[in-house]
Amino acid sequence: MSAVLTVEGVWKAFGDQDVLRGIDLEVGEGEVVALIGASGSGKSTLLRTINLLEPIDDGRIRLREEDITDPRVGTDAVRARIGVVFQQYNLFPHLSVLANITLALRHVHRLSKSRADAAALALLERVGLADKASAHPDRLSGGQQQRVAIARAVATSPDLLLLDEITSALDPELVGEVLDLVRSLADEGMTIVMATHEMAFARDVADRVVFLDAGRILEQGPPAEVFGAPREERTRAFLARFTA
């Protein structure tokens, strides 16, 4: 299984606080990796460094074989190969659902309007929102907005999909519809790194679970091992909060 993402010795500090402390992580083609850990453990910061939204202080990050942390690498070209979905949908409020999805297809990947529209409409059909193509985001529920955000992220067929706590801002009854969509993407072989507090989903869908604590990877392995027989006391204490 070839590596899509390789994180090597990555450090990141904000001021005098080290948020990532020597992270090493490799993600293979078609692998789903779930990042778990308490708030402040470094999950979101790790995702932001992978997408070059935060510069790193040491180490390097490779997307396939390219060192994307090399300052000579074009940031926009890298981001065009990575799909990202955040906690807060980050849809453009002044654009329709269709225009939100076609924006990158037209302006980054240079598809014609007709081809971009056709691709976006096919995605909207898949996520159950074909009838919302002309609506603006403020006319959608949170779950619908997040499904549009996921459709936008995968529209360009990225090498890697990053999901940052994508259900944390949703009402509980809307969480399932978003996770069902992620499950289907995983089943199709998309390479995904996701930060999540949805432990049951991580257990059922992820190929590997990575537990971060204070900016370090403390434990990782198949879900059955991490959830069923965690080796580290910190991992056991964290998971106890969800299984009590």
C-alpha cells in the first residue's frame, strides 16, 4: 500500500506553547485514519499543517512523494490536491449550493461551466440534495450544509480528504446523515484523515485509530486494539469517558 501522506517529525508551536511535538504518521492509499484525543491535543492543528494552513516549525510533510513543506512548493497547487471539511461548514453564503461546488472545478481545475455543473449536480444527487442546487446555504439545515461541504471537497477527486470534527456543530439528529456520507466515501476507497469525537464511528469505519495526547501520538493501531485493549493509561482514561 503506497503512502499518500507522510508526516515526519513535525513540530508546531504557538508562541511558547508546543502544540505538535514530533508527529510521525503515514497514511496509505485508501486508508481511513481517525484522530482521537481530548480538545487541545493537537488534532485540528495537525490537519491544518497538512493542508498548509499553518506553517510547521520543524519536520516535513509529503503528499505522495512530494515534500509539500518545501517553501518552493506552490501552496495553491498542493491545496488543489487535498479536500478539507471543517467544523463550521465554510460555505460561501453569497453563492448557491451549485456555485459553491463548482467554484474550484471551474477556477482551479479549469472545467467548462457545463462540465462543472454536470459534475456538481451528479454529486448533489448522490448526497440527496439535487433539489437544493439553486438554494443558498442559509436555506439549508446544518446537516445539509455539511453534506454540501463534503460534496465540494470531493468534487475535485482529491488525493486526500481531511475532516475536522465535521459533526461537532450539528444537532444530534443530523449527525447520522453526515457520517453515512463519510462511510460511503470510505467504502469507495477514498483516503481520509479525520479528527473526531464520534468514537463508535471511528471504531466501525476507520482502518486505524491514532490517539493524540498533548501534541504527541501516544498510541495507534486497528480500532479493535485501541478500543478493546488500549496499552497506555492515558488512552484508557480518555476512552473511559465514552464507555462509562
